[in-house]
Amino acid sequence: QVQLVESGGGLVQAGGSLRLSCAASGRTVSSYTMGWFRQAPGKEREFVTAITRNSRNTYYIDSVKGRFTISTDNAKNTVYLQMNSLKPEDTAVYYCAVGPQEYYTVPSLPSLYNYWGQGTQVTVSS
């Protein structure tokens, strides 16, 4: 049984930082593409970033490049999303997800991901 548990969300002022965690069980994070998505009220779920198997590649949407960093801790089987210089438009529920073991382009489609966490709310005030 695969389970993903996100944590670390909260309320922060613009310019602040948060680190989201996604603790996985039932899948080894280093063996799969792991992604972070977000969904703001009234909007579709949006790809934010992904890290491929064995941390070979990372991908980011343009709006978070240079501000967000995805990483894994294999000993803890956990994926992190470090978010710096947060903006009000980053406000959303953030989800982590388990994707394919191999993928040869940007793994941005939600349909590529088989397992999802419950989400954690990030609110950035102006």
C-alpha cells in the first residue's frame, strides 16, 4: 500500500520561506519520479516540479525557477520542496505524487502520477 503524507504548509508573508515534506511508504522515492503539484481555488491542478529516478534530473515551471528546490532524502524516504521568496500567487494546496520509474521528457502531466498525498495548504499574504 502506497501512502504519501505531506507536511510543512502554513501561512507566511510574501518574501518568506517554507519547506514542504512528503514522507512516502510503499514506494522508494529514489526509484521513481516524484512530483509536486499545486491547486489554487477555482483553478486546475498545476505541475510545479519533479525529480526523476536517482535524482538524475529536476524540472520546474518557469514561475518558481530560482525560488523553489526539490530534493530527496533517501534514508528518510522523503521528498522535500524548499520554497523561498514566496509570492501571493504561490498560494495553493500543494500535493506530492509518485510518477513513473522512467520518463524521457518533462513529467508534468497529472495523469502520469499514480499515487497522491492529501495535500498541504500554503498561504502567502501580501
